[in-house]
Amino acid sequence: MTGVQQFPDWDHLVTAVPDIAAPMRRYLQQLQVILRPGSVRNTDQALRSFAVFLAEQAPDVRHVTDVRRHHIEDFRSWLAARPGRRTARLTPATLAHRLGTLRMFFVRISDWDWPEAPARVPIIPADLPRQDHPLPKALDDPAAAKLLRAAQNQPRMLVRVVVEVLLRTGLRVGEFTALTADAVVLIGAAHWLHVPVGKLHEDRYLPLHPHLITLIGDYRAAHVTADNPLLLPRENGRALDRHTVTRLINKAGTDAGLPHIHPHQLRHTLATQAINRGMSLEAIAALLGHRSMDMTLRYAKIANRTVADEYFAVTEKVESLYQQGKPLPADTIGPHMARLRREHHRLLGNGYCTRPPELDCAFEAICETCTFFQTSIEFRPTLQRQHNHAADHNQTHRADLFNQLLTRLDDQAS
């Protein structure tokens, strides 16, 4: 944790503030039963920092029951002035963690009816400093495509394996390096990847694209012995670590002309690609192993396609207020026939669409936006006609989509 400092141990604090140290140590013993070791260590640090403050700055406080609001306010200022491990002052995240952990101490001992609990909890949520929540940094689609192509052209197969698996599964680095040899399982007719217990102490299954099945199988056949317990170790059989994974990714990134890439960006990239192509937040949360939807909702703020579609639909409606509409050719043959022509042009299987003809509809090109859609050069004339039709009807989204497909075909042919 950022800003961790060395405070006197409990033996020293028992001597300095015995009636404060005793309930705090007993509280830590209770936490060992209900929390993970890391959480207990962090709580230990927060409680010792408060005990040190009371011993140094508030000698009038001899018992936990004596703690009042002004002591918390003074502690917050005292804590904010202390140096961090690598910073001149503790970061807002560390301050929030220390104060939040201390608040839970008071909340719990009050809930547990401990006699040491103050009459009311002296820390309120507003005491915790507000923190910045920057959006996840993902690669945009062109950069992700460049990285993937560069990885596929690497002579070392492990570079390709690392980039493709992380980019297509969204695994955390620790999850990736810990995959066991039996992680790929067949359930029904599909292959799934069993992700072991990791950061959130839960395991999960991820669907595996057939392309990854082949890639993993080829790498294991060439470089992994049958008795290796890992699914994707280095060529010498030893486990990968996050530093090696980062170097491998940036080997491909350098060849692609991209700046330094952190492995977690590939996880953010998959999530952003998924939400922009219509995958539900619930499915993304399951894919990434998010325990809280709050974590997944951060991706909903990044280039959300639904927001973009609705925005452009509204702006096009507003634009129609300022521009003269173009008469349809059918208007020259009378209003009755014009209405029939317009309705017939937009007939559906069980009715017809009443959407104004000057507005675009994302569902007119739903297949072309699907991640499983593939096309090739023989379909270029059809795609060109679809592009021209969309352009003639001022359907900007469809025109842009088919223009991208045409450009991609031209790039592949060159």
C-alpha cells in the first residue's frame, strides 16, 4: 500500500497507551477469523498509526471511549502532513484507506457492544478524502490491431501467445501466469478456460475462441513438456512473471510503433471493445471476474456506442429543424402514392417501421458490426453498393461502417 510507514510495535504501544492498545489488539484477533491476512495487516497499520497519534498528540485520551470528533479532525491533519514511502505526503488513497479502516474499527466495536466503544462513531464518511477515479486506459481499435499484427509477425512464438491470450480473454497478469496445465476444459461442444482462484479469491470459466485453442495447442506442442504443471510457461519450462510479460508485450508494441503498454491495458481494451459492440455489463463483469458492478460500470463511460447512437439520432432530428428536407422522388406522383412508396420501402416482416427515413438505424447493419462478421474481396462490389446506398440516404453511420470495411479490404489486398 502506498505510503506504508514503520510505527512502533504493539509492545511499545501497550506501555505508552495500554487501555487503547489492548482493545485494538483484541479487535485484530477477531479480524483474523473473518478477514484475509492482507486486510488484517493493513488494519494493523491503520490502528497503530492512530495509537501513535494519541500517544504523541492527545495525551488526554487514555481510553478508546474518550475519542471525540476533534481528535479525529486533528488526526486527519496529522496524517496528511506525514511523508509517504515514495512521496512527500501521503496520497489521498492512503489517507482514505487509513481513515476508512479506523472508522470500521469504531463501527464494529459499537455493533459488537464492546464497552470500549464511544457513545457514537466519531468518524463519518465525509471525513474520507475524495479520490480521483481516472477511466481505464485502453488501446483504441487501430492500435490494438497494430499490436496484434506485430505480435503475429514475431519470430518468438511466446510473444504472440502472451499478446493474443491477454487481448482476447482480458485476464489479469497474475491469472495468466498461474494457469495450470489442465486449465483448458471441454464443456459441451465448446472449450472453456478455467481461471484459478486469484486476486478476488474466486475462480471462473471463460469461453475460449477456437483460434486460441489452436494457438495454445501449437505452443504447448513445441515448447511445453507433458509433466509441466503450467499451461503457458516460458520455453525453458519456468513460470512467467509480470515483468517478463510486460517485456514481451512491448516487444510487439515497439515493432508496431506504439508507446509503452502496460499488460492491464489489454484487459481494459477487451472490456472497451466488448461494451462498444453491445455486450451487456453483466456478461462483461462475469468475463473479467468483477465482484462489483461498480468496477464494470467504469467501462460504460468509454465511448459507449448506445450513448453515441442516441446522441447522433437526437442531433440529426435537431438538424432537420434547420434544414429544408429533400423531397422524395415519389412525391411527384401524388401524396397517396408517395405514402405507399415510403411505407413499402420500409416494410418489415410483421409491419413497417415508422422511423423517419432521414435518420439512420443501427440495426440496418447489425451483422456487419458483429465481432464474428468476416468478409473478403469478392464481396467488395456489394459492399460498395451498400456504402453508396447509405450515403445517398444520408445514413452516416452505415456509410462510415461500409467505408471501414472497404478500407480494410483494400489494406489486405495491398
